[in-house]
Amino acid sequence: MKPFQIFNTLTRKVEEFIPLNPPLATMYSCGPTVYLPQHLGNMRAYLFVDTLKRAMRLHGYDVRHVMNITDVGHMTSDEDEGEDKIEKTARAQGKSPLEIANFYIAQFQRDLAALNIEPPMNYTRATDHIGDMIVLIQRIIDHGYAYVTNSGVYFEVEKWRGPDRIGRLSRQSLDEQHAGQRLDHSTDKKNPHDFALWVLNQPSHIMQWESPWGRGYPGWHIECSAMSIRYLGETIDLHTGGLDHIPIHHENEIAQSESATGHPFVRYFVHNAFLLGMEGAKISKSAGKFPLVDDLTAAGIDPLAFRLFCFGAKYRSELAFSLESARGAQKNLEYFWEFAYALPDDAAAAAADSDWALDYERNFAAALADDLNTPRALAVALDLVGEAYRRQDRKIWHSLRRLDSVLGLGLEERRLAAQAQFPETVRKLRSERDAARAAKDFQRSDELRLRIIAEGYEVKDTPGGTLISPRRASLS
Ligand SMILES: [Zn+2]
């Protein structure tokens, strides 16, 4: 493993990452509530998680990653108020909550694939882990931090006061954390800030399960504590989420987990900033109509261009989205692709790299190890290709592929797809023509050009070499 530094929201500092059991790094990410399509603002968060995971792997860590899918218990307010989001959509569309959840999970996974985001080790669905939640709630009750009433089981926040407890992550008082939220003033609660672990006696709620306290359903926060403990242990190395998760959701996760286990819940909390809409509005959850992955493709932009667009800003900075800026990123994407398309054959791809490429690889890794500085890493990757053109030395493929293990542009797949489009004879002619051009034998190069055209292909000269009838539309 090589050193890796990351900003820890718990300490508000960039820190050396030291996992509990190296080289294992356990990571839990708060995932989607599946009642709407996930828009590009949500996708930025998942891209950040994917990049962090890939960068840590590049540095020798074995990342074990779990992401939850909320399919019950998330109310229309992040407090315990309102309707269950999934049930509300189900009623509006005349479908079952399960149908709604399955539909949006499929759409979410399709969009992740389009962005080349690696799936986690487990997608854990809340409704598959009700038993784990019940066991955890019982531990919290047994330790004296929760109480049972007619309307539900509540976490008693007053009991959770003290150093390193309430407000440890957000550095806010309870009132500040809940500012602007409508609190449920159920007379059953000892304090309006108490939050539901289990909800009872709500006959209109469709999804209900038996529990030691009666039929009901879980509160929103408990699922993350229960599922991260189940799959990653009582103390996890990394926990990710959006900045909006810091007050309330992540504070509550810490309270639930640590009151139950008596151990620190998370070693490094890492949060990503928002994507801004064209009007500067925060693209956060459920805030109206924001663009989707489908909107990119409809505008002729490859979803992988959005990947590069996000790579161009630090994860802790807000990033303003527009179709124009995504188009700008598409130019960089095509720059990388063109290099891959123009590699003449497998032998050229397999050739040992030139020594100078290694410096670029080191600088790329160093940028990522510096609190995931993706803009600097991207600049290094673009420079590596630029330098190959300047030197007319394309022997960088091994380095570029290692960079692409984090960039996630699928360059090797592109190269193979481009190769597979051309018959062996045409590929041979292209290699010969590249050799003739390198030797400045322009007469021979022109002859070979005509022979390639005679085979039914177009020929374009690029700094990377001969590009033959790219047929890029079918590749992208
Ligand atoms: Zn969560």
C-alpha cells in the first residue's frame, strides 16, 4: 500500500488514511431512495464514490464496499414527518411499493453502468434487512438509549449528550441541525429531536413487519447502521455521503451505532459537495426536474463525458453543470478514444512502455493520493497523451491503461472494439502505412492509403497515426 490522504469530516482535516485491517479498507455509502430516477446531481455522488474506490485500489487497498438501497421508511421530510416516499409514488401510479422500488433500482443500475461505475460488493435493500434492524434497535433499548411508546420506538437524544456525541460530526446543536425542518411534535416523544427507530400503529402504511414492539416499519436512519454492521463490522474505515447527510442522517447513524456497540462507528467520514444547476440551484434530492443520464444521451453527449466532467473538479467543491460544459468534457473523452483507436495492433499495445511515461503515472497517483485531486490527475493524463504525440512515441499504453483503471473510460475495450471492426488485411496495411510515414517515405505511404481506400475504408491522418474509417457512431 502507498500513502493516501483524504479529508475527514470528523476532524475537518486532510489525514493520512490508516484502515483498521490493512490492506482491507471497508467502505459504506448511503445509496438512493428508489422512488424517482436518480439525476446527475445524485450521479456525481456515486461517481465520487467510484473514483475514491478505484484510486484506493490503485494505491494497493482491497476495498470492500457496500451501498444501501432505501425501499422503505424514508419519509417525504427527512424527519419522521409526512408519507413514505415510495408508498406515495406507488399510490400515485397505482402500483405496489415493490414494483416502484424494482423499477427505479433497474433504472439506477442501468445509469450506473452507462457511467462505468463499478457496482459495490453488495447492494443491500432495506426491506431485506428488517431482522438486522430489529436486533440493533433491541441493543439500543437494552443500553438505555431508546424507549417504546404507542406510536413507535424512539432514540432518546438527551441520553446521547456528552463529549464526542451530539453534533460531533456536524459541529451543530440539535436546533441548528434541524433548522428549517418541520419536527413531529408527537406527544409520545420525550423531546421533539428524538427520532424514530421503529414506527407503530400507522395502519395506512402498506409495508409492515412484526417486531417485539408490535407491527410496524423502520425509521429511515436505522438501516444504514444495521447494514454496515452486518456486512462491514462494528467499526468501518470509510463512510461516504453527500454534504446534506452530515446533520441528522449521519449524526443519527453515529448515535444509533455507537450506543448499540460501544465502539467508534466510522474512522473517516468523507462527503461530496453538490452539483449546481444552470441557475446555480443545488441539485439535491427531490428538488424538481434536474437532468438525467438520458438527457445527456438525448443531447448527443456520451455519459462517460459526464464522468470526465466530474473528474475536472475536486469532490469537495461545488460544480456547475451545463450541457455546454459536458460537451467540453466530451472533447477530452474523444481525445483519449482517438489515441486508443489509432493504436495499430495488439503488438503495438503490448510493447513495453517508454521510460518517460512512468513519471506521468507517478504524478497521476500522487495527485489522487492528495485528497483525491482529480483535476490535477486529469491534467496529467491529458499531458501523457499529448507528450506521446509530441514525441511521436506511442509506447505508453500500459501506463495509460493503469490511469484508466481510475478514469474509467474503458480505453482497452475501445481499442479492441476498434480493432475488431477491421479485417486483418486492413490492419496490416495500416501498420505498414504508419511505418512508412514514420520513415518519411511518403510515396509508399500514399500507395498504402489508396490500397486501404480500395478495401472500402476511409483514411484519416491523426497525430496518433493512421485512423481508418472510425465508424465512431457505432462505438459510442
Ligand atoms: Zn445512510
